[in-house]
Amino acid sequence: MDNLTFDFPEISQNEEFSLFDKLNSEDIKDMNFDQFRNKTYNTLSDLESEIIANLVSHDKEFFSMFKNFDETEQILEKLEYSLCDSKEKLSQINSEMKSLQTKSKDISVKLKNRKEFEESKITLFTIRLICVVGVYYLST
């Protein structure tokens, strides 16, 4: 997309325009209502013509500006789609991580129980062995 600037020299930021200023001149003091209405209509018509002429003279800039708006909108739509897709993938990853976490906890509990069971078996075996050895020595 081109980096274009739009310059409208006919319109300045500090320019203030008021229809009443144009109509509030000394020449309208002595006008009757019909004359004032006609002057107002003519002034508005002149302004309308001037605005249309300015718009027509800048039609290429407007076309380019609106084309850039369309391109920007397309880029933003692609970005939005990409972000939504990434959000969905992250959600799936989060679900998988939770599932793996649960499985990991289950395995940890099983290992802990097995370790405790094995330790109790060894302890019981050791106690029995000591008892057998003790009985053997006592009987001899």
C-alpha cells in the first residue's frame, strides 16, 4: 500500500467559514425578504458549485484514498482471521495441556502408591526375615 498524503490547499485548518458572514454584509440591510431569500439561494448555489468543483478536481485523490481504505480493511480482516485462528489453536493447546497435567497427576499418584506398597512389602519381608533368623538362632 502506498503511503500517500492528501493535500487539499483550498481547505485550511484555520479557515472558518460561515454562510451568515457572507450574508451579513452591508448590502443586505436594505433588502426585502424576497431579495434576501434570492441572495441566500444564490450564495448557497455558488457554494455548492464551488464544493462540487473542489470534489471533482480532487477525484483522483479521493479514489486513491478510498482504495487505500479498502486495502486497509482487507489487511485488517486478514489480521482478524489470523488472530482468531491463533486464539483457537491456543485454546486447543490449553486443553491438551490440562489433559496432560491430569494424566501426569494420575501417574504421580500411582507411582507414589506403588512406592509405598513396595516399601511396605520390603519392610514386611525384612521383619519376617528377622523373625525367621531370630527363631533359627533361638532354636539352635
